[in-house]
Amino acid sequence: MQVPRADISSHKPTIIVQSIADQVYNFVRRNILIGEFAPLSPIRQDIIAAQLGVSKIPLREALAKLEHDGLVQSSPNKGFFVRPISAAEAREVFLLRLKLEPDATVEGSLAATKENQEDAKQALLELEAVQSQVGNPEHVRYNRKFHIALMSPSMGQITYHIINQISILAERYVRLHIEPYGREKHAIQAHRALFEAWLEKDTKLVRKLAKEHLQSTLHDLEDELKHQ
């Protein structure tokens, strides 16, 4: 299956109906990802509610979801604040990914149907399209969607929940790794090589590329966070 280069103009816009809580969630999440809400900074609920014109109820619902995702943390009588990032957490998250994802990607390759392959191809094209938009933090969500697409053909609900949750925790670190250092081109090449091996069901190469991709990211992150 030949995969054309991403052309964002070729993607049909989709209408996504979101609740107020979902809109607040996306607003706060985006600001955390781009660093507007810095690690350890308090989430000013009054300011956000006034800025978005919403009540405290959907805001608290959004913050509860963000806490579940590991992006914010609550403290008794102090409210919510942005969780810190650290080399220790990055290492734990990516070591977990290394234990789970290479094998899951191999199993996904073997189990993939033509429909699964088309879904993975579309996920790759969407990721590349978003990566072409400089400064768009949403590439981390599409990055997660792409990797999940490679694993999902063989995953049960429990495995999906665990891997997806770890991937959500990894999103801030993925952005930290790519955007400030201009590694988009290298990431695109790595993803395309992995996808092509996955399509060919070359299990040895899939496992090798998946491990190398994650190990390289972890190595860079440890080096970056060591100096912060």
C-alpha cells in the first residue's frame, strides 16, 4: 500500500459535537501542552470560567478528567495545579511503553485486516498534516492515535485502556521532545518506516523499529530534562 505524503487540504473537515465540559477540557489541556499553564502553577478556576463564559460545574468536570489523565493534580483546600514534569516520570512512562508497545505493535500487524491498515494509513496522514502546522500542540494527540492504530487490531479493552492511559501521560513529554528541537522530520521518517514494516507484517523489523523509536525518545528526554 503506497502512502502519499500528507496534504492537509485533502482532509475533509469533520464536525465534532462537544459538550461544554469537553471544550473546557480541550482549552486547559492545550494550554498545559503549550506551556501557557506552567508545571506547578495553580489552575485559576475563576479566571478560566470568566474567560470562557462557563460555570464552575463543567470546569470541575473537565479538571477531574485532566486529573485522571495525569495532567493536573488536586490538593485539599488549594484547588488544582499543573502536575510537574520530571526525568523520573519520563523514564517510568517510556519504560512502560517499551515493555508493552513493541509486542503489541507486532501483534497488531499480524492481526490487521485491510480495514485496519486503511485506518492506520489515515492516522499517519492526519499526524503528518498536523505536524506541518508549526506550533500546533495537537500533534501529540494524533501521534497517540497513530500508535494506537498500529496496536488496536489485537488489543482487548483492558490492554487498550492501559496503553492509552500511558500514552496520554506521555503526551507532554512527546511535545517536549519534538517541538523545541525541530525533530518533526526525523519523527515522520521513523513513523513511515514503522508503518511500512507493519504493513508488510515484518515482525522482526516492526519490533526493532518500535523499540528504537521509543528508546531514542527516552534518551533525548533524559538528556533534556537533566538540564532543566
